[in-house]
Amino acid sequence: MALKNQNIYWDEGSKTKCLVIGGEVLLKEDITFILDNRSFSSTTIFNEYGPTEATVGCCTFKIEQVELDGINQISVPIGRPI
């Protein structure tokens, strides 16, 4: 739950239009609280992967609850090349 513990105002999700997450393996349990929060219903969320420590993105996966529920793994996919 490292993401949830970041110094971010999660209750202001309605102001957040796009959230790009990258850097470490993203577990489904790490973002469930975002997807369950009505304030984030209009927020587009991407898991971004890049092969460098600077997280230069080369692959993205758009996170949607329907797709996430159908994934039979604990981590969120890194997606397809940009």
C-alpha cells in the first residue's frame, strides 16, 4: 500500500484527470482504493513501464476496473509499447 501512503490528497480525485503510475511493480491491491473511490470515477489511470531507473516510459496499460477484475495475476500488466 505504498501508493496509498504517499502524501497525496486522495479525497480530491475529482480534480485529477490523469494519473500515471510507474517505477515499481504495481499490484492490483495497491490501486483498489482508487478504483473504489467515487471521486476518481472520471480519472484515467495508466501503469507505465520503462527499462531505466528514470522510468522513461515505453509501455503503458490503461487501468479500468472491468479489465483489472479479469486479470488472473496479482500485478497490473505493463501494457503494450507506446
